[in-house]
Amino acid sequence: MRIGDAAAAAGTTPRALRFYEQRGLLRPPARSASGQREYGHAEVARVRVIRQLLATGLTVDDLAGRAHRLDLLDQDPPVRCSGSPGPDTFAPVVHARLAALDAEIARLTALRARLAHHIATSGADVPAGD
């Protein structure tokens, strides 16, 4: 199937497929005689896995270092790709992403507390939203 059909089947855009290919998450697809990309069901399944992982909060950079393990997740049923924690599994990536999220939550919580304290102690009016 052509890139537009594959993108629609995976719930994304042709631009995203080209981006995933550029970043190494998706292998370069076969090309037709006219040079158009041709995707199969395996590529569509892999794009669905990529999109699911991105939706959980992982980033493209997080996935790029483990792209060779994505094939384990697009099997039916999916194979656990974490196994025993090691440098080649997703476990370090997930733990690093959780730590980054926890740090951002702490930063935003502190920022909110400072702003609330400022409003409470200064008596300043907060402008109404438009």
C-alpha cells in the first residue's frame, strides 16, 4: 500500500511515517518502480506500536535507541521486550522518563505554590481570563 493508505491504516499522517523512517523507528520501505514507498501490514503494525508508546509519554528519542526491539511489540500476542532489566531493554528508558516527569511535576508544583503565595500575600488581583 502507498504511504497515504498506510498512514491512514495506522492512524497517522504520511509526514509522520517519513519522520519515523528518518529517525530510524521505521525501516525504509520497499519502493515501487516509480520510486513510491510501499508499505505492508507489518509496517502498519509497527507504526501503531510506535504511536501507542508515544501516547504513553515516551519520546521519539526514547524509542530511537531501542528501535530494534519494537518488532517484539508488534507481534500477536506482543512479546515482553523488557525482560530482565539491562541496557538494551526499555526499562532504563521508562525509568528515565518517569524521573523526568517526576522532576517536571515537582517544578510545576513549586511554581504553583510560589504563585499562590504571591497572590495570597500581596493581595494582587489576578486578571480575569478572556
